[in-house]
Amino acid sequence: MTDSNLTEALKDMAFELGADFIGIADRSSFEKSEYTGNKPQDVMKDLQSVIILGVSVPRGAFETLPKGRGEYTNTLMAATATLRIIAFQLAKRIEKEGYMATIAPSEGSEYGYWYADRETLKGDLSFKYAAYQAGIGNFGMNHLLITKDFGPKVRMTGILTDAPLDTEEKAELPLVNDACSKCLKCIDICPVDALTEEGVIHREKCAEYMFNELGGLRCGLCIKVCPLNQF
Ligand code: SF4
Ligand code: SF4
């Protein structure tokens, strides 16, 4: 049985604190055969739910790329900081009800790929897949989440909890956004050919470019060119 009252309270709280979207994926989402990421239940044994929280990122951060890489990186970090504060308050609220909660690190934190597995460059779970399962959006050829309301111009974080929260009935979205097959702009713009038409991402090329060539500043060109601000 799910805790509907807590689910509603967490959603209200998230919006009051400044989140632009929130969704919930349950434990079984990460047991599907199409999921190739790490499992959050390997971190929290009794995990029942993953809460995905997100904010949209101001348009100016993208429009000013590539010259404004410093501003872009700083704006992303501000979004991450905002989400951490919201997530912290939600985690405390969950624990007031007697459950357990912890906040999963974002891959693109100020520590770069610090939290990711050094070989696969994958985090402890895919926020993007969790968000897909929660009905927030689907994937683009840029391997980012294309959200319904803000396209790929978002930042997300996730809370792992053993609280059994409500997952909404949602329309099944295709895994990859339909618009991508006629576009491919993100593949063309990538300076290091990290994205391919076959849908592969070479994470190491992207990481090498940002953390070595750009000295830790973020690139963001595959988001800037994406025409999907919403769908
Ligand atoms: S962030 Fe830049 S380097 Fe990485 S995939 Fe996108 S365009 Fe390529
Ligand atoms: S730039 Fe084009 S191909 Fe790439 S994610 Fe956006 S819509 Fe899809």
C-alpha cells in the first residue's frame, strides 16, 4: 500500500520550495530489461521509490554559449544547489514519517564525474531513466531527458527512499523522442563526435573535452541547439 498523503505533501512542498517538476519512479522501474544503468536498490536495500525533482535552467545560459561557458557552468551549479536544498527538506520530511531518505548525487555536480563509476562514467542510478519512468519526458539523441515542459534545458536530482509513494498513471512515451529522427542537430554540433546517429554516446569523449580541454567548464552545445523547448 502506498502512502498517498505523504506523496501529496512532498509534491506540494517541492513546488513551494521552487521545483518546476517532480515525479516518482518505483523500485520495479530499475528492473526492466531496457534499463542499463546502475540500480539504486544496490545503494538502499529496501528502496521503494525514487523521487525526481527538477528545475528549468534560464535560457540565457544556453544562448550565450560557447563564449559564456563560465556563466553557463555557474548557472548549472546554481540549479544544482537549488535542487539540493529542496531535496534536503523533502528528505527530512520523509524521515519525520518514519521512513529513510538520502539524496543521490548529480553526475554533473561541481565535482564533475567524481561520483560516477570511473570506468563507465555512470552514476548510482540514471535520473533520466527514473524521470522517463515517472512520465516527465523521454530521451533525445543528445542522451538527455527531453521534458514535456522545458525540453532538455533542465537540471535534476533524485531522492532514494524506502517510503512507498504513489506513482501516477501516465501515457506511455516512446523511449526516444519522435522529433529526433528528422533533426540530429546535437550530433552535428558536438565538437568531439561524442554522439552518433546510431544512438550511442561516447561518454569518455564528452568528459575528456569538458574536464581536460575546457578545464571543468561545461560544454552544453548539444542542449543549446535542441529545438525542443517543449513537446
Ligand atoms: S556536452 Fe558538448 S561534448 Fe558533450 S556530448 Fe554535448 S556537444 Fe558533445
Ligand atoms: S537536437 Fe534534435 S536530435 Fe538532438 S535531442 Fe534535440 S531534437 Fe533530438
